[in-house]
Amino acid sequence: MKSHQKPHLKVIPLGGLEQIGMNMTAFEYRDTIIVVDCGLAFPEDDMLGIDMCIPDITYLVENKEKVKGFFITHGHEDHIGAIPYVIREVNAPIYATKLTMGLIDHKLEEKGLLNKTRRKVVKFGQTIQTGPFKVEFIKTNHSIQDAAALAIFTPVGVLMHTGDFKVDYTPVFGDAIDLQRFAEIGKKGVLGLMCDSTNAERPGFTESESTVGVQFNDIFAENRDYRIIIATFASNVDRVQQIINTAYKYGRKVVVEGRSMVTIIDIAQKLGYIKIPDKTLISVDDLSKYPDNRTVLITTGSQGESMAALSRMANGTHKKISIKPNDTIIFSSHAIPGNEKDVSNIINELYRKGANVIFQDVHVSGHACQEEIKLIYSLVKPKYAIPVHGEYKHLKAQERIAKALGYDSDHIKILSSGDVLEFNEKGQAKVTGHVHTGTVMVDGLGVGDVGNIVLRDRQHLAEDGIIIVVMAIDKASGTVAAGPDIVSRGFVYVKDSEDLMDSAREIVADKLLELEDAKVRDWSRIKTEVKSVLSDYVWKQTQRNPMILPVIQEV
């Protein structure tokens, strides 16, 4: 950098754009980087066996000594899920509000990293100074408590990051969003607003979380004679609070079922974010002591996840709870795009078991619709609109909102993960480059050891199966001492296809004799020839293309 040039501010999204999940953005000025959020994404359908995806943090690892802190907006998996993996590579202090930190601590403890990580719980209105950055946490509303927007004060100007938010004037717990603070910062001038786009396609306002409580009350009143089972997101503590309040009002005992749900409720209760009347919660083992119409189950599995509690109940594989005729089952959630089929399979299964299923109107979103997004823009009055958090269509929807508010194309910056958005000393923004980003897949304990090639193999195995050819070759003479034997898995049912397998064996044996006559001793060539002849034969006979693994043993 030439000496007469003043340093620039860089904003680099490392994940979370053009997708839901993996939210992570780096802010860089001179020799300091701060990172906002550190989330995971759930695997796509074609990622066979993958547990989760985390952002590729090559850029942070290369600039490790510059990274001075992780600032977390709220406690959802798509914002905190990658922390235990990232902190091993780039260990910097974590700043978050009380409940968010409680959830992060639990993750770090599970991975044995709690004592190795510096953490600071931040209150709303508090400002953290890190090198040239000052970061203020501002109260917002979302479908989990303690969500924050961040005002990032830099030498070039102020950037506002809303985190995931909605405007809820009547929240179930705590205060409404601090619109006054948004306005105060807006008055002083804001360079860029990075605003949640998840619901930018939806007109109007998102309803208050407390409206769901009214729905629950009606459902409980109408279903006094039946057991009630409610599936919702584990992290929606306010939703759980409203279910508990309604259950208590109607004299019902509550069972919380599903590991993630139990963990979050436990943390929220310890930190005072949920208030449960005495003797309301009972364990699943005590269910049988109460008549059905005196109990409520709150469970995970609202997205049809195969291992979640509700799925196991629906499929009859839950050890302690089975669905009975007339059970009233409420889905207090919307299907996340991509999960609709799984959800509808479970609803069908529940109906088959004689249950009554309710899945309309018992949910409100945690994200701002168009009018709330306009409200935030009007208060903050940013020079640049930078839509974040959502698929490309959501970012484009927010672009349309910004245009309706008078922004021209030059002042709306739709970024892709990896883009470097640079603000110069005059506060002008442009995309000046790109850094390496991507998806790192986590499978069991392996992080990043499953790449596209392994996935391609899994896809191949899943579609066409595998054939293993085993043969023994005499070391001295190079002749076939035993075999070839053919074993197949996931290709054809062997008992019904003995002729096919016998012919395949003969074809391989002929090939081996031919290679023997030609004095071929090179194993890799033998393997290639066997693979080629067997592959051709199998394709002609079955139009399938299994994976073929020749194995040679030396005797």
C-alpha cells in the first residue's frame, strides 16, 4: 500500500450469503480483523452421511494474528454452530449476550475447549473496543432471546449489522427492539446497513410471538380430553414458555423430549430466561402416572428430521412414547425450504396412527417482513444497502425494497460469499477482490476429510453398488493361484443372479489367462484390464455401472 493512501475498511462475507446457514463475516481494517457470527449449515440431500457443513476459514487462518474477536448476534446453530471447529484453528475472544454465551459455553464444554477460550458476556448498550473497531450490542427481537444487532464503529464510518431480527412490540420475555438506538445512530450517519433478508419477499409485518400464545389457548380449550404433543424448534425458548404457561393454566403436566430441547431449556432456566411453575415439568418416565388429558409433550422434530423425537414417535421406534388415537399433535413451525417432503411424511404417519394433526397458524416467523425492513432503513438511513442472510432470491427481494426507498444500483451491494467489499476513506464502496471460501463438511469426528471425491464415491455406491474381484497371484510364476472370486454389495441380489455372476467370473478368468500368456506382471495394469472388461460386461447385461474394486493377493 502506498504511504499517501489512507487505509481502507474491508467487509468480507465468508459464508451465509446465497444460502441459509453458515453465517460469518469478517471486518478488516489495517492489522485488525473482527468476525461477526460463526455458523453451520445443515447438509444438502446429496451430501450422503454428512452431519453438518461449516465455512472454509482459510482466509482467517492465513491472517490468524490479525483476528481479534468473534462477535455473535444470537444463539441459533446457523450463527454459533461452527464455533468449536473454528476456535481450534483461530483462537480469539468471543463476545455475546448472556443466553447466547450460555449456549456457546455448552458447545465448547462438549468439545473440551471451554478453558482454552476467552469469553465475555456483553450487555445491551455496552460497547467493546477492539483495535480500531468499537462494537455496540443493540437489543432486537427474534425467535430466540437475547438477539442483538451490532453497530460497528470504524475509522471510515459506522456499519450496522441487524443479525436475525423482527420488530416485536409485545415480546413474551424482555423488552421490545431498541428502535430508539437505531434512530440515534442513524442520525449521526451510517455508512452501510447489513440487514436480514430471510422474509424480504413477504409483505406486511411479522406478527408478534405473543399471538401464538392466543392460538395455544384456543387449541388447549378445544382439546381438553386429549393428550397434546407440540413440535417446535428447540431454540425457541419463548414458544416453549408460552406452551408451559398454557399447560399450567389448563392443569397439565409438561414433558420436554428431544436432546437439543432438553439442553436449551435447561440452560435457559438456569440463566433465568424461562420461568417454569413448580411441579409442572415431569420426566418422561412419570407420564404413565397421569391421564392423557393432563399431559403435554414438547418435542423436537418439527422439520421431519429422521432422528428427532417426533419422527421416532411417528415411526414407532421411540422407546418410551407411542402415538395413540386422538392424540392432538401441533406443528408449531413452518417447514424450512427443502424439508417439506420429510414433514409431510411424518404428518401422514401421524394421521395413520389416528392422531389429529394441526399445522396451520401455530407459528410466527422470527424474521422481519417488508414493512419492518423499511422501518429499519428509515431509522438508520444508511448510505449503502448490503442485504445479508438468505438465498439469492431473498437478497434480490431486499434490493427491490431498497430501490422502492430510493436507493440506486450503485448504493445497493449484493455480495457473494468471498467478495471483498472495500470502503475508502471517503466512504465510497466497491467490490475489489475475492478471497477463498467454501464449505467444509463434517462427518462424525472428521472435519474436512470428506470432499467432493468421497461424496461422488458415496453417490456412486448409493446408485449402483460395488463389485469386488479377489484373486491370488503366484509371486514366482505370475500365474493365477486362486480365484477370481466376485463379491457384490448393493448391485444385484446374488441368489437370483447366479448366472450373471458366473459369467462375470468366467470373463475375468479369461482376461487373466490372456494377461498371463502375454507375460504381464504389472499389477496396476492387471487391475485396470480386469476393471475394464468387467465394467463393459456388467453394463451390457444390466445397464448399471457399479464401482469395481479388483483386489490382488500375492502368494
